[in-house]
Amino acid sequence: TAAASSLARVAEPLDAAARTTSYDSVADLTDEVPTVLATHPGIAFIFKPKGWSVNVNRDTAAGLGDDDAAEDSQESQAAPKLTAWLQAELAPRFPICGDHTVQHGVVHRLDLDTSGPMLCATSYQGYLIALLLFASRKVTKEYVCLCKGWLSNKVRFFEAPLLYGEYQTLSSQGRHTLRPELEGEGAHGLRQAKTEVLTVGHFTDPAGAPVSLVEVRLHTGRRHQIRAHLRYEGHPLIGDGIYGNGAEPWCDSLFLHSYHLGLTTGFPPLSPCHVFVPLPANLRMVLSCLKAMNAASHEMQKDW
């Protein structure tokens, strides 16, 4: 509480100098361009489609927690930038969205090929408090993914440590290896990582191979955490060109979608709030071509 109050006082004069206006959320979701899902005092929830980059600059990313300041690949560098969209669409109403020194209000990342909601600040107070909430893990982040094989319904947590700010490195057995220069507990060493498995459904793909639809909750925010943890367990994600075999004839992109993002607690001006985002159209089509192996999996398929 004391830290939040101090941050709010620091940001108050910045917000006083920045005149903001209201913004009406867009109800219709498109899979092609970002969309404002909802606005609350100090923040906005933005839908990021797959193929849009959230490339946060390490040099000016003071305060971003976990691996959120990790640099992206050359492919990501060439992709459309969420920060450019924020500059064009929201900066006229919320000046922080045009301020590159605070990442245009961006407080976390989603991988290039992952779709889902993102939280962006619309005031300087909102930005600093949101950073505090992400750093103290007062945020709910839930995803749905499709992986190869039938993941056990008894699995509840994946806790293999992951590299900080790096693409994860695998041995031929799918286990973690480290390049010599990354050995140890330094800035680029292994860090704690925890993924909670919420629900598992078993299916077969159009070729008859086993696949699993998995809902997970992140308790840490390591780079490629879900993709690496499932790969370590022998269940790489469908469409994953880094940790799996890439596109399938029936699925031409990574099947990984963030469907729930929320603040579990709040400090003024932020209050607890959540958004839920349905699967994009391309992933719904993939899901519709799968055959459920049992009644529970069929219900899970219908729910999505």
C-alpha cells in the first residue's frame, strides 16, 4: 500500500499536465487489428491479434517484470507494432500512449503468434500501479492451447525452471540444456517458472493422431513459458515452429490464445477488473475439426 501511494504521488503531476478524454470500447472483435475491449480508470484492455509485435525496449523498460522486456526475433521486428497502433489510435485521447519513454503505456507482453488481451495504461498513475501489480503477481493470466498427444488429466503443475529473457534450449530428449555462457544463477541463468493446468480435453486430429486441448494459468511470466513447459513434458504445441514441428495441414498457426486477463487486487486509480476473450475465428475452425474422445472433452469443445 505504501509503495502504491508513493508511485501515485510521483505520477500525479504527469497526469495533471496530460489532458485525457473518454474512449468508447469497440464491441466487435476482429482477428486482423487490435481492438479496445474495455476501459477502466487508468487502464484499457486491448485485444492483440496474432502477428502483431509487442517489442518492448530493454533500455527504457524500467520496471517491467519477469521476461516482459525480452527482445523479439527479426520476424517480430518486421511485424506490425502494437505500440504504433497505440500511438495512432489512443494517444490523441490518452497522452501516455504516445510517450515512448514509458512504452506507450504497455506493461507486459504477448508473443508474436499469441492472440489475446493486453493491459495498457491510459494514465501515468495507472502505468506505475499496473507495473507494481504485475511485479507482485496480483494478475490472473489464463490461456488455452492445443498440444500433441494426450496430456494426463492428473497433471496439475509444470515447474521446470526456465531461462530468463532467452529462447529456451532443449536437448534431444526435450529437456533443458544451457549454453556454457549461461550457466549459473546470473541475469541470464535459470529462473523459477510455474504453470498450472486447469482443464485437459482429449481429441484426435483429422489424421487420427492424439491431441489435447489444455487450459492453463501462469503463476510466473517466463519467455515462451507455456510452449517450453509443454515441450518438456513431451507435448509440444500444435503449430509451434520453435519447440515443435510447425504448421500442420489442418492448423497453419500456433494454437495458443490468452483468454482471461485480470487484476486480482487494486490500488487507486486501479480496481480489480477482468476481461475474457473468445477464440479467434481461425482457432475455432481448427477446434471444430477435432474428434472428442469422451463426453467431458466434447463439452469443453462446445464451450469454446
